[in-house]
Amino acid sequence: MAALRQRKGSRGKEPPQSPHADSQPQQRHQANCCSRHHRHHHDDLLQGDWSWRCIVWTSMGWSVSVGLGLLCCMYMATLHENDLWFSNIKEVEREISFRTECGLYYSYYKQLLNAPSIQEGFSELIHDNLTESKRTINLLQRMNIYQEVFLSVLYRLLPIQSYLEPMYFYIYSVFSLQAVYVMALYLTAWLLSGSWVAGALAAVWYILNRVDTTRVEFTISLRENWSLPFLALQVSAITCYLRPQLGTLQQKVMVWLMYVCSLCFCVTWQFNQFIFLVQALVVYTLDCVDVLTTAQVTTLYLVQVSALLSVWLLQFFNAMILGSLVLSFIVAALIVRHFHRSLKTGSVLVRVFKLIIHSTAVLLLTFTLNFTAKKVLRLRSDEHIFKFIKSKFAWGPTRDFDANLYLCEEAFGALPLDTLERLSATLLLGPYALTLVLIGGNLALVALRNLRPKGGAAERKAEGPAAAASFRPDVAYNLLHTIFYGLLAFSTMRMKYIWTGHMCAVAAYGVCGRDVWTILLRALRCNTKFIVRLVRYAAPLAVMVFLYYKFWPKMVEELSDLREFYDPDTVELMTWISTKTPERAVLAGSMQLLAGIKLCTGRVITNHPHYEDKDLRDRTKQVYQVYARRSPQEIHSILQSLGADYVVLENSICYERRHRRGCRLRDLLDLANGHIMDGEGDNEADLVAAAQPRFCDAVKTDSPEYSALFKRTFQNKTFHVYRVRKKVKKSEKNL
């Protein structure tokens, strides 16, 4: 594997009522979270007071957001350069640095640039026969690579070829999206708190917690690095759309902005349906407790559906989107709500009972629709994800090879506790937890009050302003958004990058907004406008001063730590494949390595890391039998059926020690094949001892039964390459 070698050196008007809105009085309750405060003219983005002070203050806010976004972009680019000495290494080393699936995605960008024309490159992607041997697939349908298509076309059209290399254009584009990400979080915090100081604090927290907020500097072309900035923009648009001060025209603009951001998010990441499912659950919950109006709920649902269907069209009618759980859930929620019109009437107990019945009906209809859609479409592309979820929560057997591949990876395990320690060290976790407790408790009280039957005009007048002040829907959405995605992050560590970025915005809102301080100061009996304003600006200033003195020296030291990419064995392998094998040679091996081989050499491969296809998963399991206890004849038959000319064996897999027993790749294969695992430890009773030695080790003996089928053509300390013999003598077959 690669090593890194040290290198020297006044409040707005309420929106007009929609004809589709509920007739319930809750629509008149879209106000402040705790009480209705008059905002100072420079504290609100959409206040409408365009005095010179407001213009100057707002301009400062936008300037700071752009500056912090560019700072984050340059910071990530510098870390990437210092870690690899990217500007000084060879082209093959640069390409090898795109590890696992990152190399696969970048290879299509390279392929499009090398095509004679844009049209021919596009045609090659639609009729690709290089990614999976003996198969022609539509890559634009199978994978989310429209970003590579867009960048390749843009690079061809712009007059920059003479002074900017294609690879730098690609990585700078990804790092630029980090600037967009930071600006989106900045805007969300600004909208929630009414002060751009909150946005600045959110951006600073995002940068200082980069270990837990992003991994872009070493996984550049990973799909989440493209999609999460657009998800953050979508959340900002939703936050703005749900503000009570918004006019009709502004609402329409926000709806279109939500759609565009949702579309860009969906088209760039294959896990879009699962992220949208959590978001749909947030909207559903807010609908059930009367925090959102019917028109708002319907609009948010339809934005999601429109984005998914648009991607379905762009991906040549990808059946995985139509069979997604989120589409079934949204359709079910809208159907049940249409027929269950009396949901929001009756006493508290009656409404709670109705909510239980309503939610049960939605879930049953969701699973019915989803099951029917998958049967009709014969969809099995995403079944490995549900197997993983089922096995993760111990709802079924865990011998399934695909499920265990995920379960044994640290990224798909539970969130480590040291993550919370790092977040606490930057003073992020404390304000975040306090905001959740105080504002979340307030939301729970408002939800309970909304479940009570609404009285007449005289009763509402008697209750006074406190009853008329309901929970701000923009705050409610962001609160449930961070809670739901936080639960997702705690269950699966890889999903923490969705949570931690938004966490910065919520914590900044708590520190810089009025709501949390009003609750605290009211408890201390010193709740005056002057003290609230003073503490709103003094607290974030104190936090940023502390962060500067604690972390600035560490950042300077980190930026001065110079390293160099060093992986001579992989470089030697790629060079040998490029020079010593035919251009149309087919190579088999681990999916991570084959992605790099496709990028660096352009050779045909048998399998790859984009795992969202049932046939590919079966093919990958077959290829991985080279690390199982199988006879040479079986392995030879498997490789020939896939058209493989060469097979690449890796010592790091054959003799793996990184994972514990039961999670090594060879152990997963033994379990799937019903064989006893290597090493000391317990084995399940029905496992049997294999009759054959482990192929990846036995083939190196060059005994007659192996040499008759496989010829060693390359080896170094890490890799062994064998040519798969096409013809076998009859006398050798008897062996």
C-alpha cells in the first residue's frame, strides 16, 4: 500500500394564504420561536429596510462569506498539495492518488477529454465496454458522472488548455465547491439568527473541524464531495422559503432554487434517495405537529419528487429511482393525507390516536407501493443496502458477502466517541447540545399545544399573545434536520459528513441568535433588549478569540508539514501493464485496484467499486474467489467466463492483518462458501474444512496443476500478476 514520505524543506408581512392551505388557525401562528421580537434593521436579510447602514452591514456580511469560502477552498487545496507534493510528482503517481472509486470516476473525465470529439466521447459513455468485460453498459444510466461530463465539456470550450492542466482544472473545481459549501452554511446560520456573525462562526467551525466535516483533500472525486455543497444550498433555500416574512414572488424564487439545488444534489450522488428519505421524514413530522402549512408541506414534497424524476430522465430511465423508498413514502403520505381529512381535529388523545393510525397507514402503503414497484421493475440494484441495514441491526443472518463487506468497514460502523471529543475541543458540541435542548424543548411544548383543540375567537383572545406565537417553521425544520441526520451519523459513521456541517450552522444560530439567550436570560431574570444584544455579539467574539489562540498555531504547523506521495510498487505495476500488455487486455482483481488500473492504463476490467448493480456484485464475488479456498480449475473457469486475460493478486489481501478475524476478505469468502476461517477462534458448527488450499497463496508454488492454467508474468513485493492460459492440454486437464 501507499506510504507518505516526509519531505524536507419591524417584522415583515405574513405570506398570503394558499387555496390549498389548512383551514386551521395554526396558519396564523408562524412567528418567533419563543416570542415575537422586532428585529433591528441590519439583523435581517429580507427585512426590506434598505438604509445606508443596512446596505453597508449586509455588504459586509456577503463579503465575509465569500472571503471565508475562498479561505476554506485554498486551505483544502494547500493541504492536498502538501500531503502529496502533487505539483512535483509524475502523472501516473497523480492518477494513483485517486484511490478506489475516485479513480474510476476520474477515468471517465480523462476518457472524455481523450475522445476525438464531445459527441464521440458521449457515445462511448452510453455504449461502454471497457468498465465491465464482456458487457456493454450505459454509464450515464448506471453511475452519477454528469459532473465529469460537464467539466470535460467546459474544459474543451474554455480557452485555458495552454496554462491549466486537465487534472488541476478538475481538482480546483471540487475544491471550489467547498467554498460554496461554506457559504451555504454561512447563509443558513445568518437566516436563522438574523446576524451574519453567526455565519462567520459557522464557517470557522467548519474549517477547524475539517477532520469531521469533510474528507475532500484525500478523496477528491468522491460523489459526496460533489453533492453535499448542493444539499447545503438546498437547506439554505428551504430555510429562506419557510421564513414568515417572505412575499409571494420571493417564495416562487425559493421554490425554483430548491428544485435546482435538489436536482444538482440528486444527479451527483447515487445515495440521494436515502438522504431525501430522511428529509421527507422531517417534513412529515413537522406536518403532523402543525408547524408547517399544507401548502408548504406539499411544495417540499413536490420539489423532491420533481428532482428525482428529472434525474430519472437524465439517467435514461434508471429504475432504481422509481423503486426508491422516498418516492413511495411521498406518494403514500400525500394519498393518506388526502383521504384522512379529519386528522387535525378532536381532543389531544383523539388526535394522538389519529396520528398513530395515520402514520401506520402511511408506512403500510409505503412498503406496499415500494414492493410492487420493485416487482414490476424487477429491481435488485439496491438490495445490498437493505441487507446491510438488516444485518447491522441484527434482523437476520450475517453470512451474506455483500452485507459483510459493509459491516466490516469502519466507515459503516457506529460513530466513534473520539469524534465528540474533537467537536468539544473546538467549542462546537457544547453550544450545539444546549441549542438542541432549549429550542427542542420549546418545539415539543409548541407541538403539544398545537395538538389541543382550537377554541373560538374569544378563547384565543383570552390566551393572549403567548398562544398566538407559534414556532418559527425555518427553525423547526433545521432543528429536526440536524436531529434526524445526527441519528443517521451515530448509526453509520460515513454519514457524519452530512450532519457535522449543518451542526456548525445550528450551533452558530444558538450562540448568535436571540432565542437561546432569551430563554437563558429569562431564567436569570435579566432579560432586557440591551443585555440580549450585548451577549449575542460578545459571545461569538469570545468564542472566535479562543479558537484563534488555540488553533491558529496548529493550523500553521499543519500547513508547514510537507510530505510526498510514495508508492513505488503500484507505480511499477501500472507501468508494466501499460507497456507489456495488449491495449485490449482484460484484467481481474480487487475492485479498488482495478479502478486505478482503468484510470492509469485504460485497460478493460472485470469489476469495479460502483456497487449499485446486482450482476456486478455477483461478478465481484466471483472474481474474489481468487482469495478463497478454491481449486485452480474452478478459478480458471471463473476468469475465463469473464474474459480475463490477467489476474492481479495482492499480498495485502491474501495475507491481510488490518481487519480482525471474521472481517478479513478471505474470512468473508470462507463464510459465504461455508468454510472454516483461518487462525485461532470459534467457528459456527455447520462450517466445514475446505478441501483446497487458498488459491492466492498456492498459485505462487508454481506446481504443475497451477502452472498449467496460470503463468506468472509480473511480481514485486506487493503484487503478483498471472496470465490466464486460454488453452489447456488434455493431459493437463486430467490433473
